[in-house]
Amino acid sequence: MIELLFSFGGETILVVIRGKDVKFGNTSYGAQLADISGLKLNYDGVVKEFPDLSNREDWQEEAALRFKDYIANLNSEEEVSRYIIEELKQHGFIPMKKKMKGHRPINLR
């Protein structure tokens, strides 16, 4: 299991990776975790990544499926964590800490 903490604006975002299962949470909501399907995705960001979804009504569901498919093809939790860090950095999220398998967190700043 890998836990990642990000800063975005005044919020702290938690990402928990267990194998191929990735959950996202916001500490202002008590770190309630949800998978990508439970998040409100940014339309502009999704269309930038997947231009073919621009005219589809089910763009959120399809983007979530593509994310899950991509994660399923990665080989390890470490690869998933590197992918999540790089993707979220592109959208203004600042990586703060990484905690692996219950060990002390590593500062990412």
C-alpha cells in the first residue's frame, strides 16, 4: 500500500494505492475515499487528455474507465504512484509526502 499527500490550494488531497485499486480523498471531508468514478472530473482536463470525448455525454464515465484500464496495465504500486504524481503535478497539485507499506512518510518537496 502506498499513500500520497498533495497540496492543492488550501486543501490536502490523499491518494491511496492498493495494488491496482486507487482511491482519492480530501482531508477536509474527513479523508472519505472514492475511486475515480466518484470524483467530479474537470471537463477541460479530460478533453485535453482525450479529445475524442469532447462531444460525448458520457465523457466522465469513459474517462474513468480509461484511467482504470491504464492503471491495470501498470506493473506495480510504485509505477502507479509515479504516474499519479506526474499527472497531478501537471494540474497544479503539489506532491508533499509518500508513505509506503506503513513506514514513515518521505517528503516529496
